[in-house]
Amino acid sequence: MARLDKILLDRNPDFSRSRIEGLIKGGFVKVNSVVAEKAGMKVDETDVIEMEIPPPVPAMPEPEDIPLDVVYEDSDMLVVNKAPGMVVHPAPGHFTGTLVNALLYHCPDLSGIGGVARPGIVHRLDQDTSGLIVVAKSQKAMENLVKAFASHKHIEKTYIAVCHGRPRLDSGRIENLIGRHPVDRKRMAIVQRNGKSAITNWKVLSTPSESREKGYSLIECRIETGRTHQIRVHMASLGTPVIGDRQYGKQALDKRLPVVPARQMLHAWRLTLWHPVESRQMTFTAPIPTDMSVYGDL
């Protein structure tokens, strides 16, 4: 028996230990068709190890003249209402047309703040999730916002989701661990170990009679943590997956709707935070997109 990272290092002498650890942490390594959880896991000589090497991301994103819906802006921060379909930062398969490309054009001095590849990016939204995202424009703002979002202190994020069906209760709180799916690295899952704490407070906005008639619910989700795919995983765990969610949803039900969704019906609606430099509380809201409005009076 030997450590997984040592075996991979021996087989890939051109790779550094940190590169190997990053690939394992990113879910790019499987042992016997199961995503490896730890770099130090013990592997037998009969085990089958698979390692995928993702394509490199360009070091320097280029500015692009892409329209932005700016909700608020000052010398330290910017709040944008991100359109659905827009990727936040360059990644394999999406090297152009991202929010970062648009930000570099809108704010020429943004380059280098918080890193070269993701300048100004403090937190992220899924590509098909619309709504509010905050961007740091100064190094001091970057440092303070990163700390705030990491600790979840003085940060309140509220989303609106349109979901199939209706939960048994009118409101509730979900608290568990979310981690990488044991087989499919592109999915997240509720796990018993090796996951991160995930907390979602939810409330049904539509009435029971409306929900029964329409076959779906409007649900407000206030999250205390920001795990990858958190709301989508939690809503699916209630038996009420987000409409249009191709990873955790029910596409057969999507096709029966009067308006078939082109993306997941999830919107970052309200964001409350403390200004990272001036120390004053601020609250922003983003109008519900048209493609979500067709499902109810939002």
C-alpha cells in the first residue's frame, strides 16, 4: 500500500506535489472509478488510478466590451446584476465572454487586484444563476470582502428559486455537509464525511392552492454558507428541485411546463453586507429576470 499522491508523483515526474494535490482536490483523480477524496489515501497495486489533466487557462484575461448591469459602484467596490448564461471568470471552455472580461473593460485599473486570473472576484454564481455579485475595486476592499465572505459575518445572501412541487412544510432550515459526488466530479452531494458545512434557510412564497394548481413553488432561500451548488442540492434533497436544473432537477417535468426553462430558475435577489472600507451596512436587490417572472407574480 502507498499514498495516492506519491504514486502519481512517481508516474508524473514533471508535476509538482502541489499540482498533484490540486488535481486530487479538484476531483480530477479517480481510484477504481470513484473520485479520490484525499491525497494521502492508501492505494493498493491492484487499484486502477485515472487522472484527467484539464486544459490550461490563459494567464491574463483580456478586456471585452460587454454590457454590464451595474447596481452600485464607488472607488472600492462594484455590485453587478449578472445576466444568466454569463460565466464569472475564465475557465476551460469559457476563456472569453466572462464577467471578468467585462469588468476589465469597465474598470481598467482592476487588473491584479486579488490575482491575475480572477481580478476583483470575491464570490461566484453558477453560469445559469442570475443576480447580484460584488466585485472589489481596491486591494483593501478585496482583503476585507474575502474575509467577510469566508467567515459569513455581516453577509446575508437571499435567493429566489422556482422549484417543482411543494415542500411538506412552509419553511425550514437545512444544515448538513456538502462535498464532491463520490462518482461524478461535476456534481456535489450531501455527504456524511469529508464535506463542508452547508446551511440554507428556506420559505415558500407561493400559497398552497397556487402550488397545487401550478405544480411548482416559489421559494426564498437565505444561505448562511456559500458551498458550490448549495441551494440546488438542498432543494433537490427536499424533493423540490429547481426548475431547469440539468444536474439535480427533473427534465421530464421541465418539458411539461407551459414555458420550458432554458436554464435553472435561480436568482441571487438580495445581498446585505458592510462596505469593506467605509464600514456601513448596505443592502442591494436585483429585479427578477423576465424568464423567471413567467412562473408567478414575483
